[in-house]
Amino acid sequence: MMLFDTHVHLNDKQFDEDLEEVIQRTKETGVSNMVVVGFDRPTIIRAMELVEKYDFIYAAVGWHPVDAVDMTDEDLNWIEDLALHPKVVAIGEMGLDYHWDKSPKDIQKDVFRKQIKLAKKVKLPIIIHNREATADIVEILKEENAHEVGGIMHCFSGSPEIAKECLEMNFYISLGGPVTFKNAKKPKEVAAEIPLDRLLIETDCPYLAPHPFRGKRNEPAYVKLVAEQIAEIKEITFEEVAEATTRNAKKLFGIN
């Protein structure tokens, strides 16, 4: 059964030493596709190198809110050019992050809005990073008519109520390692309530490794553990989760 990991950072330096082994384990687990997410100059460049080398890897290109203060108009134009590449399937990750204070909130919001406008121009879905900024993110998505392109609420940690509001705006809900954590109440509630045809799975590797690897380096092969947990919560088969989430991802990203 094929799995689709919709959010990986194989462009992270943590994979420099053993990337081929990681990819081999990923294939052996049944992961058929993944999207490597670039969020600044170095990670975007590396993501594009990976899509050229591996036929089953696609890319998302965007600018992370933590680094919003560093983004220039030249960077935005560069992202627009890269969006024309046949294996670039989304713009992001983008959004708001109020946990870290590197980039002022007004600059984060401006960069977020610019990227939504860009995504609408190039007709690609968007990948949303949200940390401690839910109300502002929902407001901006509505004001910018982001439903026109839709996208992914990446590593969703909000309530089922917020999840349903995102569904109404044409977004998929993506769950990762935290849904497997024993104390993660909200992701489990979301997994139970959100329709299977609107769910995606991800690892966000090398971060947020699922149980029993919590605290260790995450990798795409572990996305199977996420799918198994969702199947258990929904009381359906692993195969049903794998098939539906892969179909959802391919539909969203326009992959045949």
C-alpha cells in the first residue's frame, strides 16, 4: 500500500550523512511520494536539487514566517520563477509564527499576504505554518480569498472546530507525529472528526518524530506510524487511510 508524505525536510543538514539510507528505508516502508519543503534560500536550492535527482520527490517553495524579515522582493520573484517548474507543486511553507520573535508580526503578515497573492497568480495550493497565531491566520486566509487555491494546514494542532473552519476555506488537514503522542488530545479529536477525504499525513521530518521515536530524528518512513494511528482512531483499516490520503495528496498537488 502506497503512502504520501506531504511535508518533509530532507533538505535539512541532519540528512547530509545518510540520505540514501533514509530514502531506501522510505521506499521499503511503501512511501511512494513526498514533498520536500523549502522555506528560505538554502533549503529551496537543496529542495530543487532533490526533485531533479529523485523521480518520486516533489517540492514546495516559499518563505518561513520566522525568517520573514529576511525576505526581499528578489526572493519573491525567484519563488515565482521556480513555481513554473513541473515538480514544484505548492507555495510554502508560509504563515505566522508568534512563538519566536525574530520577525515582527506586521512583517510576517505582509510576507504571508504576498505569498498568498503569488500562489493565486501561479495557481498553486499553499502550505500553512501556524504557531500560536490561529486567529490571525484564519483572518488573513479569508481576507486574501485563499480558498481560490486552497492547500494544507500543515501539522495541524488546533481544535476540531478550527479544522472545520479550514475545510470550509478549501484546505486539507494534515496530521503528523503528534497524533501518535499519548497526551495529544486535539490531534486525536481532529483525526476522529475530520472526513477521510480531507485528511493528509506527513512527518515534518527531521522534526516531531512519532511514538515510539519521539525525541529522535524523524524520517519519511515513519509516516506509516501516523497512518496506522489515524486508522486506529477512525476504526478503519490502515489500507483505507493510506489509499485515501495518497489520493487526496495527488489531487491537491495535481500529480497523476
